[in-house]
Amino acid sequence: MLETSNVNGQFFTGNVRLVHAVGMHARPAVKLTKLAKKFEAQISVRVAGAADWINAKSVAKIMAMRAAHGSIIEIKAFGGDAEAAVTALVDLIATDFPDGTA
Amino acid sequence: MRDSASGLAYRGRTASIGFAQGPFVRVDAGANGERVAGTLVDEALALRSAIDTASRQIAELAAIAGGEAAQILEFQVALLDDEDLISAILASIGEGEAADAAWRAALDEQIADYNSAPDEYLKARSSDLADLRDRVLNILRGGEGHALRIPSGAVVCADDLPPSRFLEIDWSGGGGLALLHGSPTSHVAMLARARGIPMVVQLGAVPAAGATALLDGEGATLELDPSVEQIGLFEKRREMHRKSRASARAILRRPAASWRGERIKLLINIQRVEDLDYPDAQYADGVGLMRTEFLLSERGLPDEETQFQVYDQVLRWADRRPVTIRTFDAGGDKPVPGFTSDGEANPFLGVRGLRLCLAKPEIFAVQLRALARAAVRGNLKVMLPMVTSADELEAARKLFAEIVQGLQAKGTAAMLPELGIMVEVPAAALSIASFKSAFFSIGSNDLAQYVLACDRSNGALAPMMDPLHPAVIELITRTAEHGRRAGIPVSLCGDMASDPRCIPALLDCGLRELSVNVSALAQIKQTIDRLGGGGGT
């Protein structure tokens, strides 16, 4: 679940299963974008296999992604703190958006 | 208009129960004039400034409201802080659009997208977006968003009411909410239930005029300018509701139900973890049936970790109280793609329940692993559904024991929980002594359908589907008697346990443990108490 791999220089990627009971709805989306904004890196996410990557810092786009419970979320980041960003986001999703984060 | 409204009643859907009688106030979106576009820079600055003002207002509301409401408002603040969204609007302004028109177009697009979602949750969120849209529009058009002036105790009527408007209204003097559209699953409905404000949605067309109104959150009716008779009937219904709630809730807080000096354990049936949020749940003696099929209803089969987290959450909630989790009961009227068999001529008599799990051990093993790990975290009991013969119980036990050994060998904390069966196949009820089961739980819905040979999903047979039929009662009695003799706990978790009319018969059968729907807990406890107080049947 917490697979973080260095693909190509400064790109970092990770996959994580969305365990939140109702999927990526308002509360988890707010927590995810708040956390993403703490990083300088460009961060994109998508539901595994989807065509488009979307900006992890846009709550409107995260909501529009409509990720369902149980789906795999792919994360990729580019930039100085990309590795830390991927680790933090994977952890947030894997631990089901605990209160007090972000 | 006024005359046509007088004395008329409108029916909608219940979103929050309760009764309200008061002035009728129609609330509609403010109709300030549109902005005249200034220079590109003026418009961009106006938008930025309106967004800042709206953010501040919402943050203040959230601070006052707290809890659930604050979390709803946090989503609106996050949207105002969404650079992708805002930069698209600034781009339209750059093309010469006025700030208000550009803002509205962007938000309307989002709202339409949410409304087109197949998902009820997202549809319900569209009113949050409309709320945000109107707040910023109002500021851009010079309204500064002053609070709605609503008299205390009013029946507020609107097309739909956004959560922030709900929070701006002073509900301390009571009142109610009547929406022409809206949804019982919306945020505002959640807020109304939390505040105990009666709310009816989907009333359709209601005249704009009317001086006073009666809102009945139970019957889901709105009556405008009611006659003396209407008021009399309304007050009677309100009084009945008040009395029954008050006495049922008072009984709920007492430590335990008893009947003829014997303790009656009342547990609850849950479908999903969220059911435990219902305030009455805390008074239950435990969870008598946790269904796990909801884990299958989403896309794909749930992995071990997802399942473990769910089971662990329920065990943590229950603390030392028992939690009975039923393994996947798929098949019959609950098909699951990729799990149940297609094309059975008679699925109720087909490969369902434990039969299906034993036929698909790779899926069953994942659930048993999650349960074995959860067993060390609390008072867990595992229940197998649709068991016909003792061999099936032993096959499941063997598989479970191997899984526990495997986990322990790898150093994972795990144990074999108490293992029991549902009694729903007549053959199991008739050969009850052959099962080495730690407990029995009677599934009266299926037991009745099999004993009476009535498909329970066939409405034409409804009058014949009598759970109090002597044959059903006979099997329940035999199971309870066997439990009493052998010292094995027996409970009943079917719909009968939640039906006050069935309670006397179930107690007479010898049952001392019932598992009911959370919403029926107070009423069933009250029913038992009355039977006990009156010396039984």
C-alpha cells in the first residue's frame, strides 16, 4: 500500500487504496487538498487507470474525480519535496483521513 | 392566492421528525440587481475581495456552529481557496465578463456536474455549492449578505435551503423547515435532525402566500392557514408524539429490560459503522447482528485491511459489550457480481450464505483473516448464515482454525472467536442438538419464508407470510428450549424482534435475548417493560 518508488529523477509516485466508507467526498477532499498545499511540489492524483491526472491542490477537481470506496488512488509529484509529499498523502489516505491531520 | 392556500395540506418526504406551528415565512434567493462590469482590474479585485469577505463570514459561522456544521462549512472555505477554480473565473473576467456573471457561470457548471452524478451524496452537496454561489453573488452585488430576518418559531419555506442559511436562522424558539425540493440526505437535513428541527422535503409546489403554517415532520405534511379542526388534529398528533418519545426515551436510559423478573438482553442490528452514531445505540447491550454485505456492495471485494478496520471500529465502540459479526450472507436476494452464482432458477434455495463462502474459500479466507485479527481487540462472536447441517459448521471451523494458526505462525495477533450459527433453515432448527455452536441466533425472516414456503420478496404472498404462524413459533420454541437445556445462548435477530406485536410471543417462546434495529430499540424496551409491569400476556 505504501509503495513509494523513484521512477525518473525527480518524479515520485505512490498507490494507495481509498478505505474511506463513502469515497472521496467533501471531508476527505478538504483534508487531502490542505495537506497537498503544504508542499512546494506539483502533485497530481487520479483513480488508477483514469485518463487524466488532476491537481491534488484543487478541492473542486478532487471532488469531481468521484473516487469510490475501495478504489486505488495513484499519486505522482514533481519538485523539491516531492518524495515527502507522496509519503504524506499516501499515509493520509491509508489511515483514512484521521482528525487532526492537515 | 391567499384563499386558495387556506386550509390546504401539502405532502412531502420526511427529513427530520417533529412538529412545528408558527408564522409561515417564504425565503427566496435575494434578487439584487446585476453588476455593471468595471475595468478588468476592477472586476478581478472585486472578485478577490468578495471571496475574502465570504471566507471570513463562513469562518465566523463555522466557529459559532462547531461540530458537523463546521465541517460542512470547511468545504466551502476550501472551494474559495481553490486556485484552479478561481483562476478559471479570473480568465473569464479577463475576457470582459463582469465578476458576478463569471462567478455564477463557474459555480453553476459545478452545480450541474454534481446534480448529474448518480451518487445521492454528491447531489446533496450541490446545495452547499448553491449556498456559496449566492453568498459571493450577494456580496458582489452590494448586499454584504446580511442575516435573514425570521421570526422565532417560524415554519421556513424555501426551494432548497443551504446549510449556512440554516445556521443563520435562530432556531432557539423552535420552528420548522419546509422545502419544495431538497433531499433527506442533504447536509441541511443532517443539521435539522441534529438540532431536532422538524423538516419536510420535496413538497413540490406550495403557494407563496400564507400567514400561519403547521408542519408535521412525521406525516410529512405542511398545512397553510389551517382551520380550527386542522389545528386541533395537529395538536393531538403532536401530543401523542411527545408522550411516546418521552416515555420510550426515559425507559431507554434505565439499565436493563426485564420481564417477569428475568433480564432481557436487547442488542442492535447494524448494517454499517455509521449506524452506531444513532444516539439510542449507546443504550444497547451490544451488537447482536452486524451485517457485512455492505462491504461487498461497493466496487470490488474488500481487502483484509479494509475489513479489519471496519470490524475494529465496531469493537472499539462496543468496548466490553459483545459484537456478533455475521460472515458474508450473499446470494438469494442479495447478488454480488464476481461472488454469487448467476442464473440460479431459485436463488433462495441456491448457493447462498455459508454455502457460497465454502464454495469460494479464497474470498471467505480474506474475511476470516480480518475477523481472526479483530477477535483479539474485543468481545467478538462470529456468526455463520444459512447453515443446514453440522458438517458445514465444522468445515468453516476447520478453515477458520487453519487461518488463525497461519496468522499466529507469522507473529500476527489473532485468535479463534466464539463461532455460532444463524437458525434460519428449518432443517437446522429441527436438528439443533447436532450443532456444536457457541450460540444460536434465529433469523426469523428466512426461517418463516422456508417454513411457510413463501418467497419473502413476492408481495402477493404478504398476507400469508405470518411470522406468528404456529409452525414458525414451534421452531423458535424448540430452539430456545434446546439452548436453555444445553446452556447455549439463543437470540433472535429477524424483523420480528423489532415488531412490538411479536414481542409477547417471542418472550413466551423462551427467548431472553433479542437483536433489534437501532430505531426500534426504545419502543421494544418500552413494550417489554409494559408487558413485565402488566404481568405478561
